[in-house]
Amino acid sequence: MARKNKKVKTLAQRQARTGRLFVYPWLIGFLIFFAWPFIQSIIFAFSELDVSPDGYKVVFVGFRNFIKAIREDPTFIQYLTTEVGNILVDIPLIIMFALFIAILLNQKFRGRALVRAIFFLPVVVMSGALLYVLESNSLEQFNIGAQAGMALSNSPFVQGIDFRAFLIRITGNIPFILPIIDAIDRIYEIIWKSGVQILIFLAGLQSIPSSLYEVASVEGATAWETFWKVTLPMISPIILVNVVYTVIDSFTDYSNSVLRYILDVAFGRLQHGYSAAIAWLYFLIIGILLLVVIWIISKRVFYMNE
């Protein structure tokens, strides 16, 4: 018995050592490249920088920058509330769309690999050189990126189609139809930002044991019942991962108005201390929102091994 426990302990130690090997490269890179800028940004947040040709001078001002951001800067508050509101709407839309597409792509049909690549294409396209081109040249010229959340009716792909007027005309119930219209307005953004989530959902769906579906079929469960009783509980941890990823991705997207405002304050107005303060406020708000989201969703997460 003692020998068996020793083997189990050795296996656990090997697994822990393997996990640390994956963490060490990130930790070393953080200590070398990011630790000092991280600490310096905290110092700048409580200071004002007097920049001159000979360098810069740091003047400690306490919480003045933070008070200014909260009480005296309506632009920051406006951008912040807008982005928080957008993400609260985008999270359920992106997650539901990604899950729906992942379930479809998990079925066997001809050209499945090509269709998967098409849905993941925006993730590849919006990285590297093209992303730099889109940022360097006016994003408005391309009607994507910063305008990803624009109305689909204004998209170059469906110009001339006024979905708002059409839906309001056929329903006549404006309060009821407004949420649907808002979702349609975000179709472009939802598709554009769902590539990674679809891939993660596909991996989660393929990890579900086929025996569970066989048991459900033997018991006479319908496809609808199988989804709610088998598929959804089994991928609930993946839903949590995708929600966290979606929140972080949306708040750190290059088209985010708050990030652009922070960059403008830092490099356009040369108010480096104030930009560091609002950046830290933004970071804390993201962290609090993530904790709330994780706390709410984790109560519904099902782990098979527990």
C-alpha cells in the first residue's frame, strides 16, 4: 500500500514539474521584459512627468490623477461605460453564436475542414502585418476594426438593406424588437470575434465521451434533451473559459475606445502620469468584472471528475 502511494506521489510530482516547465518561460520573460515597466507604470500613475530634452522628472502627486479620471474627465467615463455596456451585450451573443457554429462544425459533412478554416480566418487575418496596415491607415476607410460594432445595415457586404426599418415595419412592436435589432447590428462583430471561441468549443465537444451519447440514445432522449442533459453540462467548463477569453479580448482589442483614449493621452497630449492612472483604473475594472463573471458562472459549472 505504501509502495502504491509512493508511485502516485511520484506521478503527481512529475505532473507538477511538467506544469512548472510550461510556466517558467513566461515567468522569465515577464521578469526580464515586463517587471520593471510594470512597477514603473505604478509609479507614474501617482506622479506627473516633466519631460525635457535631457530626460524626464517624476513629481509625486498622490491620488490626484485618479481623482481627475473619476471626477473631472467625462471622456474617460463615457468611453468606459460604453465599452462595459458593449461587452455585457457581446458576451452572450458571441458565446451562443460560437457554441452554435461549433456544434454544426462538429458534425460530419464534406468540406468540414474548409468551413472550420473560414470561421477561424478572421483570427489569422487580424494578426501581424494586416493588423498594422489597418491601424496605420484609417480604419474608417476599411469599415472594419474600430467599426466592427457598427450596424450590419451599414456593412459594405449588405449595403442597401435596412434591417432596422424592415423589422420594425413587419412587427410594429418597437420595444419587443429592439433587442433583436441590436443583435443584428452586432452580427459583423460577433462573427469577427468568434474564431477562437469556436475552436475551443470544438475541442470541448470532441472531448465528450461518446458513451454518454450512446446512453442517452438508449434511454430514448431526443436531440434537444441530449443537448441540455449531456452536451451543455459537459462543456460548461469550456463556456467559462470562453467567457473569460471574450471579456479579456474585448477589453484589450485594438479598436477599444478606452485603449485608444489612453494612448492619445500618453503620446498625443504627453500626459504620461495621467495616462498611467487611467490605464490602471481600466485594469482594475476589468479585473473586478472578470471576478464577478467567474463567480457567477462557476456556480453552474459541472466537472465530471468531482
